[in-house]
Amino acid sequence: MTIRRTFIVSFATLCSLLVVPTFAQTSNSSSSSMSNQNSATALAGKAVGKAQADVNRIQADMLKIHARIRAQILNKPEWGAVVNAKKQAEQNLDTVKRSILSTVRNKDDYKNLVKDREQARQTMTEASASDPNSPEAQKAADTFVKAGFAIKQMELAALKDDPKYDEANKQVEAADAKMKELDAQVDQTQKDDPEYQTAEKQLETAKTALATARTQLAQASQQERTQREAQAKSRQQQQGGGGGSGLFR
């Protein structure tokens, strides 16, 4: 009986020694595989970063070319007059607007609304330290909003009803329409510009490279997830099989 027990213990020990190297070998193989995959994912990520940087650089160069062409066109006498006309129209609109608002802000109704709004603001500030949900605080908040809205409505109505403001606004709109003709000329000129044409081709190539790099990064990430899932499943199977041996029951 003693010999049989000794044999069983020795045999079980031998089995455990045989299993341990196999598990260690599997673990090392998994770690190596994941390390390689992480390296592939990291390289793919760097490729995406480089491709995006190339796209950004080329786009910045194209903006510089656009600015150069626009400046060249603006240096022409006819366009210099258009730019000056736009500036004058905007300045005139601002002057007219300030004059109208100054008049409406001196009216008693306007001043009373400003006073009501300021009092409501003070009440809200005081209530926030004690009870911001009190009826008094809620009433003040409602007054503050309504007074602010009424003030804005008075200003808009005054601007809308003043013919000088309407005329000044039309002058700005006419100047803006003229400037759009400049933008169209700039667009046409840059299409014929050799440097811009080269940059456009480079940008197309860079965008294609960026799309490819993003695809490769997605594929590497997916492979990494797949390997992790497979390794987790393998470990579960090994753990489940290791504790269920019944050779010597």
C-alpha cells in the first residue's frame, strides 16, 4: 500500500513538471506575439501622425500662396479703390449705428429698463448667497431676462426705423458684393499658378497616404484585439483543464 502511494505521488509530480514548461512556453510565445503586434500598432500610429503632418504642411503652404496672389491683385489700383470703399462704408455704418443707439439710450423708457435690470441683478447676487431658489430670486431672474430682452428690442427697432442706418447698411452690402468679385479673381488666378498647381497635386498624394495609413492602423489595432481575445480564451481553457484531472480517482 505504501509503495502504491509513493508511485502515485511520484507520477503526479512528474506530470506537473511536464505541464509547467509547456505553460511557460505558451506564455512566452503570447508575450512575444503581443510585443510584435504592439510594435506594429505603434509604427502604424507614427505613420498616421507623419501623414497628417504632411497634409497640414501642404495646406499651410497653399494658404501662403493664396495670400500672395490675393496681395498681388489688391496692389492693382482698381482693387485698391474697392478696398478703400469697403473700409469707408464700414466706418460710416459704425458711426451711424453709434449715433442712433446713443439717442435711444437717452430715452426715459430705456433708462428705466436698464435700472430694472441692474436692480434684478443685485437681487439675484444677494439671493445666491442665501437661497437662490426663493420666490424673490426667481422673480428677479424673470425681471432680469425680460428687461434685457426689452432693451435689445428697443435698440433693434431704432436701427430698423432709421433711414440713415438702412442706407449705410446697403453701402456695406454693395462693397461686400464687389469684394466677392475679388475672391473669384483670386480663385481663378491661383488655379493657373504653377506653384499652387504643384501644391494641389502634393496635397492629393498626401491625403491618399493619410487614408492608407489610417486603414493600416485600424487593421493593426483589430489584429491586436483579436490576439488578446484569443490569448484570454486560451488561458481560460488551460486553467479549466488544469484543475479537472481525475487519473487517480
